[in-house]
Amino acid sequence: MPGLMTPMKQPLVKRADRAMRSLSDLLNALLDFSQLDAGVIRANLDSFPAQRLLEAMREEFEIEASEKELQFTVQNCPCWVRSDPALLARIIRNLVSNAVKYTPAGGQVNVVCHQEQGRIRLEVRDTGRGIRPEMHDAIFEEFRQIGNPERDESKGLGLGLSIVRKMARLLDHQITLRSSPGAGSTFTISVPLAEPATDQSHSEFSFTGGQRVLLVDDDELVAEVLVSLLADAGNDVVTANSAEQAFVIIQSAEAAFDAVISDYRLPTLSGLDVIESVRQRWPAATAIILSGDTFDPRLHALTNTGVKVLRKPVSRETLAQALESGFLRGDAGSVTP
């Protein structure tokens, strides 16, 4: 009677899934930290609208914040900034993730921006427990976690803020903290303003509909957002949360997939393994890798393979453009790490 055991096994499966995602996050943090210390990561400065980054943050965290019963708001920001879009996104994501993680239910997490003297201040505010003034410097040290005395691994290793500080220094962006016990915390990063581009390269794109897409991501929140974007446009989306599950879907599929979108770092294998499997059956399928780490040598080696590499958090516009170009030409296009 295997069917009767399913409800009993579900909590164990969910716990194992959370543990696997937590381990993946820890390994990614260690990799980021080691690459920053080794000088492997380089800043690639560009001018881009801050709103694009903030919209991605809203899409990524609004579901998680809602599940924690937090009021989560992201202020619109019409300014263009000069920074490395991937590194700046990693900084803001770490700050928002910490705020959501450590703010009790019923609290607030707000992302706001202020313009001042050729720069904008991006602020991540929360109504959490706050941090004593004498600990403000300590929280940016490696393996320091003020709010995790029980050493709960789901809350990370204490590398997040250290990585934030190292990336901010790499970009020459000042980061500051205002916080006191019982008054919450506000992390601020100061970013240079930039002149808006005069072309239409950042105009809004609409998703191509009517395509069959395989989406592979082990992060339920990210997958839910991407499915919503793709399905709302009329695409047929099939999801998998691991490479192994994706292989089963690929092997048993009766209809071809027009595109495959996969996270790069999956629990056991790589998203590249998924793409290789899809292309063995459907060579013309558009192939897209989503990654928060485009500094990995394997990703840069994809230049001539036709696989698109999109930096996380991917915006609606960027994803739409990548799919559109692949569907229109009938091939996978070029890599954009």
C-alpha cells in the first residue's frame, strides 16, 4: 500500500529538500568567499536602470515574505546607476534575504532609494531585533552571526555580510549600517548615478507565447515566479526540481521542448547536464542557464555553444529577450555572461 505512506513521507521529503537547498546555499557562499579572496571576481561596470534590479528583488522575495507574514515593499527608482549589475544584485539580494530571514512575523522589510549629489542610496530596512552599536563592525566579519546563537545551519554560515562588504569594496561602493536594539536595521549602499541610455535597448519586451518550455530549478520560490511569467504568456511549462527528475521528463516526453531553462547549480548535477540531455533529443531547442555566479570558468567556456547565460536575479525583460531571440531564429543564440 505505497499510496498510504505518501502523507507520512511528505514531511521527511520536505525536510530533506530544505536541507539540500541549505547545503547548496552554504557551498555557494563558500565559493563566493574564496573567489573574492583569491581575486578571481572582477567588476564589469555598466550603466543600467536601478528599477530593473529592484523589480527582480520584488519578484524574488515577495512570496517568501508573504509566507512569513511580513509586509514587503520595494520603492520604484527611476534612476540609472553605474555598477556591475550582477555584483550589485548579489549585494542587495544578500541584504534583503537577511532582512526577511531575521525579521519576525508581522514585521516589515522595505527597499527604498534616495538620490543625492550624483549618487543614489539603496536602503534595505527591517523591523527586526536590531543590532547593538558595538557589534556593527563585527557582523561584517567572517562566520559571525549575531542572531543565530543556536547555529541553525538554515541561517547560513555567517558569510553573507562579509561577502557584501568585499563586493562593495570591489565596486568602490560605500556600505553603512544604522541599527539599535528594538529599532530594526537599515543597510545602505551608495551607488554612482549614470546618464540614461539614449537607445531603446532596455524597452519592455513581451514573452513569446505558445512554446513548450522545460524549467529546472530546485528553489521553489524562483520556480514559481518563472512559471507564472511564462505560463501567463501562454507557454506550456513543465517543471523539474533536479537534474534527475528532468532526465526522466526528457526521456519520456512525447512532444518536443522548444526551450530549456535551468539553474546552473542543482543539488547533485549541473544545469549544463540537463541542457546536454535536451539537445541530444532536440538540437534546435533554445538553451538558457540561470546563475548567480557567472565567474565560473565552465560558464565562460560556453561562448561558442549557443547556450545563453543569464545572471540571477533575471529580470522579466532579460528573460523575454533571451527567449524571443532564440524562438525567432530557431537556435540558441549567443552567450551573455
